[in-house]
Amino acid sequence: MLTPEYLESCGESAIVGIFDILSRSVVECLAKSIAKTGRVTASSRHQINQVQEAGKLMDEITEEVARITGFSNAYIQELFNEAGVKSIKYESDICSMFGLPSIKLKQSPAMMQTLAAAIEKTQGNLNNLTLTTASAAQNLFYEATNLAYMQITSGAFSYQEAIKRAIRTAAVDGGKVLYQKGHSSKLDVAVRRSVLTGVNQTAGMLTEMYADEVGCDYYETTAHAGARNIGTGYNNHESWQGQVFCISGKDRRYRKFEDATGYGQGGGLCGWNCRHSFYLFFPGLSVPAYGQAVLDEYAKRKHVYKMPGGGKIVLTEYECTQKQRAYERQIRESKALLAGYDAAAKAAPNAILENSMKEEFSAESVHLKRIEKEMKDFCRQTGRSVDSARTQVYAIKDRNGKIINFGRSVSQKAVWANRKAR
């Protein structure tokens, strides 16, 4: 079993920062390539420049993907090993209290094999996610530069305005991953979902193996405030959190585990982005961890929020979580724009475009600080902590482009630009 707090930290761990490097690099590469296209006056010249830059872009991003893979694979192995040990220790402590076999992860070849398979699967999932970023970025480059060319030659926009619009498109849509059915997602969002879900499902499998080993037929699920309360059945996590279930369904005093919680389904327990887990329970011996009063308090917890423009709204814990995530997405998008404008300014072929990009950087810096201030005020009013792991820019590279650390280089530059704009 893993606590909701531990699972939350898995999704906000350094692995998201590692892939944030790739996402920002994609945006920077796109912005530089767009800026380098220069003034385009003829269709044939535009096409030649476009093909040349697209090839360089593909090479740059492919190299970055290869570098990131080594970092992520090592981190995933470390994270899953830690989570596996922690999960099994919790079950072992429960069993020890009742005189049942105490098992350590390394003592069970079957559990170790399960853990190894889970690590390999998650590493593969993350690597597959990144494989689409280079081709997606190249397609985005063609679309953005073609649109800019049409806007410039038609006279609809000035050269600087068209390039600015192309770079904004690159920043907003760059760093995406593509799925088989045509769906797309931001890379950092996809990575968080993959890691959190992978860790949780692995812990669940280990708990199942422990239950089989000691002959336990009952589980209790964890609970937390702000549980998903939309939909019906097992998709509504608030309806089954913090309760006891019978695994086999033989004991009719309790609901059948998989039927009630949707364990094994994407929308159920241990599914997509789920922070609930479960652990061994022995009726007559175990004491339920969550009383009805606690679960009721989780469900009815509400917060009054005074909005920036005036007026008040009452939000549930779940709604507060969703609003905070919306703020975080705005912040990440703004920081992507800053990275794009900064890269474009450095690669600009003339002073006019360079100054235009610097002006956009300064204006976006002011916007970023306003959104950050709003989010901090929202968190203060609703008693939430500011989750900086979701909103940081981590990329620090040496002169050769190799990753050497995580930091806030572009973020700090935005702070100074914001101060100058006042």
C-alpha cells in the first residue's frame, strides 16, 4: 500500500522535471528554427529554407530525446524499487501484528520479477511517448512557417507579427506527444500520468501477491480529501474510498472488491492518475482506518474563494484541485512562451526581430507574474500549498547541450524582465 501523499509525490518527482527539459527544448528548437527562416520573398526560397531548418530541427530533438532516455530509465528504476519496498513493508507490518508471515520484497523471487517487469514496462511507455515528439515538432514547424509565409506575402500581417504568432503556436503546441487514435497530450502531463499510474498499479500487484501468500480475502482502500466525485459507479472514487471490501465476494457483508472499485479499469482504483491504494484487512482483528465521520468531512469540505475581479464562489475540495491545476497549466504555458521568445531573440537574423521578441518576452513576464500571484492568493484562501514541482523550468545545460542540472534559468530571467517592465 502507498499513501495518497506518497503517490502524489511520485507524480511530482524529478522525473517530471527530467521530461520538462525535453518539452522546453522542443519549444526552444522550434522557436530558433522559425526565427532563422528570415525574410521570405519567394515561394521556392521559402521551401528550401523550410526543408533545411526542418531537417536540423529533427536532428536536434532526436539527440535530446536520446539524452533524456538515459536519465529517465535510471530514475524510474530507483523510484519503483523504493515504492515496492515501501508498499510491501506496510503489508508486512500488518501481518506481523497478527502473527502472520512477514515478507520482504527481496525474499520473494515472484515479487521481484513482477517489479522488474513493471519497471521495464514503464520505461518503455515513457520512451514510446518521446518517440513522437520529434515528428510532431517537425510537422508543427511546417504548419507554423507555412502559415507565417502566407500571412506575410498576403500582407495580412507584418513580418514580425507573423513570426511572433508562429512562435506562440510553437510554444503552446510544442512538446506534445501523439497517441495511436489521433489524441495528443502535453509531454509533462503524459509523463506524470504514466509514472503515477505505473507506480500505483505495481504496488497493487505486490499487495495482491501478499494477500495470496497469507490467505487474506479482504482489502481496505485509502481515502483523501478532494477525491474524484464525478460520474457514477466506480468512476466516482468518493463512493468507495476508505471502505472494506471482500476480494472473492463470498462475504456478503462487504461489496466485492473489483466490482465496487473498478480495480483494473482505467477509471477505477489504481487507474489513470488515481491516488488511492489498498491494503490487507482482517475482519475482527483490523481496525478500520477511516470512520464515517472522517469520510463525510472529506466529502463536504468546502472553501470560499474571493475572485480577483470581485465576487465570491464556494468550491468543493475536488473543484479547488481542478482550479489549481488550471492555474498551473497557464503558468507552464506562459513559461513555454518565455522559453520560445528567449530562444527566438537569440537566433533572430536581424535586430528588428530580436527587439520584437524581447518585447514579447517582457510582456509575457508580466503576465506570468500576474497568474502566479493569482494562484498563490487562491491557494492561501483555500488552504492549499503551492505545488512548485508542476510549474518550474528545469533545464540547465553545458555549452555542448548536455544536461548538467535542474534549475530555474528562464524563470529567473522572467522575474528580472517583469521588474524592468514596472
